[in-house]
Amino acid sequence: MRVIALLNRDSGTAASSTGSPQRDVAEALAAAGLDADVRCVAGDQLAAEAQAIVAIRGVDAVIAGGGDGTIATVAAALVGRETPLGVIPLGTLNHFAKDLGIPTDLAAAAQVIAANRPRPIDLARVNDQTFINNSSVGVYARAIMERDATQRRSRMSKWPAMTIAVLKTFWRAPLIHVRLDAEGTVHRLQTPLIFVGNNRYRLDLLNVGARDRLDEGLLSLYVARAQTRWGMLKLLFNGALGRLQQDRDFETLYPCEVWMETRRTRLHVAADGEVMVMNAPLHYEILPRALKVLLPPLAPGSARGSASTPIDVDRTSNLPPGGARG
């Protein structure tokens, strides 16, 4: 089995490693019996390198080694292709791998790739940006921007910088006045945070931010109910402590497609932990079974990460002509 693995040399894990992630990954893949070409690529070249690799004949899988942002970049190049994605989780949180049951141990993840069990999963997209986990508008996007600015100024590590960023964001962040058109049903709301997930996220006392499956063919749309700074502070602390409750803290929808308008023509949007500026309105949509991923076998009776339920890949939007598009 011939594979090409892409590692992001600018990721936090690779940059802080005292060893050689490239050598470690190459050794793990070789030990699993794979013919592996392991490449360490600059973060700003990762997308172009992934696009070039998918055009190479005879490659049985493309592997992404890194955190969720790295995996999302490589996954975008494989949308709609037969070549599957292999995942080597090298990030801090590894949400995508955990939701799919992919082990975070390097040798075990290599064995999953070598077993060569591809299954299709959903991706999501906002405008022209594909994401594997979630996207958001509001306080979270602002907090990431503030965190990155703090790290550039002070060389502070990620989590202390994020704590400072959350406090600054809490004090300054205004409410967003938003018009949501979810498959023809219009909602006008004001909120500090809109969260859009690829498939259903569980937001309860015991399971904050986990997904049981990634093939249900829908988005999860969570709009925070908080209307005051005190309410926003409670939301932030409940999230940090794992005490979010879906019914209490959020308005929830599960559409396949949604258009989002605010009073601004350009918005800061977070997607898989990266912030970018996008033109409004924002168009979110699910991409059913758009990506093949090499996954471990399902445990009997398990639904996590499954691709066992048929999904209508030809489902079309229910938005009427001239809906919330502009």
C-alpha cells in the first residue's frame, strides 16, 4: 500500500517537539507495512501540496499528520475523490480523530491506515471553505484572533493566551443581529455566538463537543441564548467547566443548508480553529459522504463515526429562489 503523508512543520506539536516528528511518523508507517513517503511542509504550502498529491497516480491514500486544522486542509483536497484520507493525530485536542474512533497513539493510528478500511463521511462548507468539525461567528472567532495577537506580542503559550483573550473578548464583544434562513424558515435573532457543526454535536453535562457519527447528512446550528455580559460570562465558564446544556444555553436547529445575514458585509469566521474574513451572507451546507477516511472497525452496536445509515447524496436545498442569498 503506497501512501504519502503530509505533516505541517509549523503546527504547535511539530514546532515544540524535541525529536523528529517526520522520522517518528515514517518509522511507525514502515512498521505497519506501508510504503510511505513522509513530507514535512510549511503551513502556507500545505493546501497546494495536497492538491498536487491527489493528481499523482498509484497513491493509495493521503495521510494528514497534525491537528484538526492540518487534517481539514488535506481533507479539502480529497473532497469527492476515491483516494481516502488517513489520519495521524498529532494535535493537542484531536477532536476529529476522537469522534471517529481513530487512536491518538502513533503506532496504533498507523495500523488503522494499514488495515485499509475506507468509509465515507460528511464534510461541511461555509462559502468556499470546507471544514471537518465546526465553524462559528461571534465571540469565539474574536477570542481566537485576540489569542493569536497575544501570542505574537508576548510569545505566550496557547492556553494562557486564550485565557487572556477570552476575558478581553467578554468585555468588548457586542451581540450579533442575525437573519438565518434555514431551508426556507427564517429566524431573526441577536446573540454573542453562532456555532455550526458538521453533524450533531452533543452539548450536555457529560459530553461537551462530541459527535456520535459523521454521516447523518446534516448541520447542527447552535445559537447562544445569552443576551447580557453576565449571561455571556456564565456561558464561557459553563463551557470551560463542561457544564453546557443544550436546551438551556442554545437555540438549536439541524438543517442541511443555512444562509446567514448580519448588518455587516464582511465577517470574521472561525472554521476548525482558524479565523478568516468572509463576505456576507454566509452560506453553510453539508456535503454528504464527500470524504473517504481510513477508519478502525466498528465495535458491535456502536454508532460512533459510522457510515452505516444510507444518506441521500442527491438531496437538494429546500431554500426558495431568492431566499436569504442576498
